[in-house]
Amino acid sequence: MPLVTTTEMFKKAYDGGYAVGAFNVNNMEIVQGITEACQEQHAPVVLQVSKGARAYANHTYLVKMVEAAVIECPDIPIALHLDHGPDFETCKACIDGGFSSVMIDCSSRPFDENVEETKKVVEYAHAHGVVVEAELGTLAGVEDDVKVSAADSSYTHPEEVEEFVTRTGCDSLAIAIGTSHGAYKFTPEQCTRNADGVLVPPPLRFDVLEEVSKRLPGFPIVLHGSSSVPREFVDKINKFGGKMPDAIGIPEEELRHAAQLSVCKINIDSDIRLAITASIREHFAEHPDHFDPRQYLKPARQAVKDMVTHKLINVLGCNGKA
Ligand code: G3H
Ligand code: 13P
Ligand code: ZN
């Protein structure tokens, strides 16, 4: 099937109590690792491209690689989405350039400016058969060149969501309930320790999610910053010469719970980076003589595939839903 929008996949996810994985793509091995897992698990998927990914890999290369995945994975719906579109011009370039979905992220601007820019993108996107994700509330962490400190982040105000969705006409809404971007989502001071001394992060604000959902019945909600930062990857990176002290993510059980509620799209990027880095560090430590990139990129691609397979089945619940 050709590239699809997220409309149908979100409706099925909402009704079915699961979420679709939205994975960031930056090169061929990442596209292949994700889509091979989804094809095997018969799972719908969103492949998303950030401003940084377009700068790194080039818009055309990314679109053509995703189009190749569509051909290679004929049984599953694949959407191509702009992640954190910073302005109308970037969204327009992606709408004109083959994407089926865009995010306009004006969440750090005042409410009325966010409404105006989002509305402008929605009008252009809908006229071209493309859907739009918008955001209300600010996540802490790093996205492209924008750094938001924990002090400047704020949970979504549920009382704003109906007006925002009505005025903008957006198709899905990203909200802030305590997730954040990157591999260091919480400081050790924000966490408690379990009996084994392992850091346990503060819980997500499910009360905010529930209040938003009450006000927007049937409307698809998106969670950004949803990598779990698996211990096994961090330990492997540290074991083989890396240095990632205190990396910590969102517990899988919390994401599974969100997926059963109104959250239809869960964004994962950092876990891909960690899977690749852990695999390559281990490979170089064990095979110091290797210099053919295929020798270390093949297991790295497999590590992405294994990680995504685990998410589809154990976190998102979207396996078998294509
Ligand atoms: O939200 C941020 C994503 O992880 C994309 O990261 O802007 O470094 O490509 P990037
Ligand atoms: P992570 O950094 O938690 O993977 O979040 C990715 C994301 O939200 C992309 O938009
Ligand atoms: Zn994000």
C-alpha cells in the first residue's frame, strides 16, 4: 500500500487501546531496522523526520528511503511525518515534498501565536491531503537546537485543549505530562531508589492525560520523549568505553498504560540511538581489526530491529494491528 496519513491508524489505535510507534529515522539502517520489525510483527508505523534529520541526511534521501520501505513492506501502513516542524515554511516544504503528516511545534510560544501558526499549517496541509499534529505544553530536554530546562517546562493545561483544537483544526495533539526528550529525562535528585538502588523516576501525570481526554473524547493524543533508556544499552555503552552516567527514561509500564488510554502515538528516538551505539561499541571492542562499515552496521541494524520488536509487542501493543 502507498504511504498513508495517520487518520485511520489513530482511529483503530484509539478504539483498540494501543498506540502506534513513531520512530525517528536518520539513515538507511534505521529505516530498515524499524520497518523490518513492523513488517514481521504486522504493525502500523510512523517514520518521523526531524529538522536535524533533514539537515543531516537530506530531504530527498529520507523520502526515497521511506518510499523504498513502503515497497519492501507491502503489508503494513506507513506514515511519513515531520517531527517538531518549527515553522510554516518547513511544514510546507514537507507537505510539498511527499510527507503524509507534519507536526507544527509552536508549544514554546504564547497560546494565541501557537493557535495562529498551527491554523495556517492545518489549512495548507488539509488542502493537500496531509494531517497535522500540534503541541500544547512544554517538554523539558533537547530537540534539535532548542534546549528546554526542567524549570521552563510545563504540563499541558487541560482547560486550554478544547479551544486549541477547535480553533486550529489539528488532527492530533501532543501534550506534556512529564516525559522529556533525550537520554537524561530526570536528575537523580528528582528520583527515588528502589531496594536494589536503581533510580525510579517520578510518575507521569496521568491525571492531566485523563482530564485532557475527558475534554476531547475520541481525539488522538501524542506522547513525545517516550524512550525508556533501557538499562541493558546504557550498561553496555558504559562497559565498552562510553560514559553515560545517570541516563534514565520512562518506565515501560507507564507507556503501556498510556497506550491503553487516549495516547495513539508514542515517539521514540533516543532508544534507537542507544541500541546502535551499544552495538557498535561492543563490536569495536570485540573486533578491533574490523574496518568495513557493514561489519558493524549489520549488527547495529539488528539491534534496532530487536528493540523495535520488543516495543511493538510489550509497550505499544500494536503488533498484529496493521
Ligand atoms: O525530539 C527530538 C528528536 O529526538 C529528534 O532529535 O532533532 O536531534 O534529530 P534531533
Ligand atoms: P526520546 O528522546 O524520548 O526518544 O523522544 C523522541 C521524540 O519525542 C521525538 O519527537
Ligand atoms: Zn519530540
